[in-house]
Amino acid sequence: MQKNHHSYFAFFHLLFFCLLPLATAQKSDQKPQLNKKPFFVFDDKENEVAERSFVSKSISEKDSLKILWWNVFGGGVDHKALNKNLSAFTSPPISADMIVLGEFDSTKTLDPATMASLIKHYPYIEYFHYSSTYDKPADRSIFVASRVRPTKRTYDKDGLTWANPDSKKTEKDDYVDSWNQNKRDKAQAKQWTRSFIALKFSFKHFDFNLVPVHLANPWAAVKSNYDIDPFGVSRNLCAGCSIVFGDDNPLANQIEVLKGRVVKDLYNKKAGSGKTKPVKTIVFGDFNMPKSIMGLATRSYNFLVKGMNDTKVANFATFPSVSAGKAGNQSPDVEIDHCFSLEKKTNDVVSRMMHLKGSDHYPLFIRVKSQKKK
């Protein structure tokens, strides 16, 4: 009798350990498989673990708002990888709440499957042209897809000018004319004016403003204005000095215009002293202004970040990507995609650049901590 008891025990013990791996596998399949490859297509895998961990944490915070920003360079430098990575963000387990794309081309950025998925899961989709100069469907624009519709929408075409906002109208006109003296500068200057876009949402227990931007890139024209190398110094160095120390170039002026509109028109710091509480405001995108060059902080970046919080948890060059090829040959590695928040609590909004393949820029994944309305 005792012998039979041991036999039955041994049989069930063996059966348990045979079925355990199957049960464990079935259970694990139900969980987000962020570490299962391939999930993302990485361009540079050196920081892959940290970047996956940031995404994992974002998923675990159920009430947090998740936003993807990516300058996709039209159809990208690797269209297949670009769409695969975008699909990873729009579908479970990530299911980002908002997808915002710069340099979007409606004719070639998204493949049919990716576009169909966006239409299915994001009720609000809108294209914002960079300015009145860009008015065709295939022209570059900022693309916004959101799971909720904005409660307020500001779309001011040509709202971000590039003359000194503090100067008189005649002085502004003279400044613009000074950049239109030769055909090359005039052709570029025509593209520098940008739209001001601001979307207000009520989402996950709080209100916030979203300001996506892609500012002007005047550096080729700035460099061309140095016809003679002063003291034998190269044009590149002169242009670099204008970026680092200059406060009277087209981009520096445009940054001043942008900040004025964000602080005064949206965030309204003065409202904080009364009964009205300032609205959380997040400004992100391609600023074409590096945080620093060769260790030197740029003047315009310092002006921009004053009174705002740079939300990035790690600093890496966002342009050019490893796979950019010819698209990035003329540029040093620079950090020009940023995410700022206007609020006292610096940990409410955090962002991280991800080394994903697909464009000449790397994307920013942004996590916004939910705050219940009082």
C-alpha cells in the first residue's frame, strides 16, 4: 500500500513538471513582450536596454499620457523600418495616445497598413502645413493623430515670423529685405516663416496645451553670407559662432516669437497669481537649434529654456541618424529635437530620445504624468 502511494505521488510529480513549462509559456504570452525581438528596428543598439526600459515604464503607468514626436523626413531614409517602428507605437502594448510627425508627406510617409491602423485607433487626425508657402497635399506638414479630439485649436499660418519681434514694422521689413538680396537666400527665406500650432486637450483627468513645432533652418544662408573668410576663418566656423553666440539671426528671432506666444497666449504665468491656474503646456519638435556645439551652450537654447524645463532624461544627438546617409553628410551630430514643459514640477513630463531606424532624425518618446483635476 505504501508502495502504491509513492507511485501515485511520483506520477503526479512528473506530470506537474511536464505541464509547468506549457502553463508558464501561455501565461507569459499574455504580457507585453517588450524584450521580445524584433519589436523595434534600432539604428544603434548601444542604448537599446535603457530605451526599452523607458517605454516599459511608460506602459506600466496606466494613467500617464504617451506621445511620440518624430521628424520623418518625408518618406524617411528607410521607409520599411520607419513604418514598422510607427506601428509599434500605435498598437498594443504601447498604444501611444498621440502621434506627432514632422516633415510629413501625405503621399509617401505612411504605407497603407500603417495609415489604416491610425485611422482605426485615432479619431482625430489633422495635417498642419508649415506655412502658406506649403499648400499642396504632398508639401511637408506636421501630422497629428490623437485618441481624443482637442477642445481648442489654434492654427495661425505664418504666425512664427523670423524678424526681431521687438523692432518696428519698417525695421522688420528692412531685415527681411536684407535676406532677399540674392536668389539663393530669397529662395530659402521664403521657407523660414512657420505656422503656430497649439492644441488644447482634456485627457486623463487634466487639461494641457500641446505645441508641436518645426522651426526654420537658416544656417546654409547664414554661412553663404560670409563671402570672405575674416582673418582666414572658415565659413563653417563663422556660422557656428552665429549659432552659439548670435541672437540676431532668423532662427533666434523666431524662437523669441515662439516663446512669447507660448508664455503669454497659452501658459499665461500671470494667471497663477489669481484663481485661474496656468494650463500645463508642452512644447516639442525640431527646433533646428542645438543645445550645444562642441561643449558650448547656444545662446538661443539658453533663452528658450529659461522659465521652461528641458524634459529629456538623457542627452543624445537627434540628428543625423546613423542611417541618414547623404541626408546628414553636411551636419555634425547635434541635439536639435527638444521637449519642454512650462510648469514648476520637473518630473511631470519626461522624454527620451530613441535610436530607432527610419528617418534622418531620431524620435522622442514623451511621458506625461496624469494630474487629477481639483
